[in-house]
Amino acid sequence: MKVYYFIYVVFIILFNSNIAKSEIIQTIYELKLEVLGLNVKIGQINSTIEIDNDAYILKYDLKSENLVELISPTNGVGEINGSFINSRFIPLNYNYTYERKGITKSTKIEFLNSNVINYEVNPPFEKSKLTPINDSMLLNVIDPSTGIILMSDYDLNKNCTIEYRIFDGKRRYDLIYTDIAEKEGYTICTLQRRKLGGFKINGDDSDGSSFFSAEQIDAYFLKKNDMFVIDKFITKNKSTNLIIDVIIQ
């Protein structure tokens, strides 16, 4: 069984566009894999985001559990800092390091005015085996962690009609809202991924190593006190689904 466990941060910050100018938000995210009709916990992410006037710092740690801990043990830590202007999160530095099966990998990205000015991935990957990324693709982009923050805010998503330009240090893709539906008290926004560059030339990038490698991402919002808040994400792949539940501290 292929386990779809992501190595890029998958944290969901529960906030709204009226968030205070100075605030600390702590959240736990339980990662569950659908196995034979059951939701089996495979990991947990602890995240803290600090907002101080026009700046933010996000820190998180990831730890695999149960099935994944046995098959593919994974631990990771990350930190993103940037500007918080007009309720917008604009990244300046993205750093993520993780260890999987005893192998350590890291990604660093530097931004200026939403454009990538430098990035480094260790150990390096062979670009010749991937579809090319040109300079114009690295303009007006965000990192995947900031993407999750924005995807978690219903108001900022303009009722699930906005698109996100993502660069994770290796791959460049857009996340596009394609549908919105009501079901069992949820407002569900569906996203699809449009591949642009940094993917395997043979077209097979379904290694399950990233939240964003999913064929489809459904964001489940609940209405509370006249505001829509994120409750969970469900990613849908060819063979299995990953569920990310939110537990607010």
C-alpha cells in the first residue's frame, strides 16, 4: 500500500481576515489516512503563528505516528517569516528541514516583493529529469505553507474563486478553485492543481511526498458566529485519501 504522507508542511491556521494586529495562534493538526473504511492517525503537526503589527512568524513541527512511523518515519521542522499587510500574508523567508527514513533534506526560499530571488534544496535534485522552470514562473508566487494559510481563510479566498501561484523549491504549480458545494452543514471548496514546472518528465509525480501532490484538495468550512472557519482538508489521490483535522488550542 502506498502511503500518501506529505513532507512539505501541511498546517492549517484557523483565523479570519479580521485577525488582530498582535496575536499568537496555536493549533494541532491530526493527519489521518483512510484505510479499509477507517481513519487511521498517521501523524501530527504542532504550529504557532505570531503576528506583530505588520510582520508574522510561523513555526511548526511534524511527527509521524503509527503506520507511517513503522513504514516511513518522518520528522520535520519549519519556519516562515514575512509581512502581514492588509490582512495578507506575504512571505520573505521559507525554511523547512525534515528527516525521512534516516535521510535529511532541506528547502530554503527567499522572496522579495512576492518574487523568488534565491532558493536552495539539499541534497540537490537533477533538474534535467524535470520539466523546466523559467524565470517568469518565479514571479508573484508564495511558498506552500503560506498557501495553506490563505486557503484556510474563506473571506480571503473570495468565496472560493481565487487562484494561488505556488513554488516549493522544486515544483511550480497553480492551485485553482474549481467548485463550491454545500453538504452536511459544510461549505466545501474544491481545488485542482495545474502543473507548470519542476515535475518528472515522465509525468509520474504521484509519490505521495507532498500534500500538494494530491489530485484534488477539498477544503471544508463551517459557519460559526457568522464567519466561515476551516474545519478540515481532505486530499484525494488515486489510491487513498488523507484527512487533516484541526484542533484549536
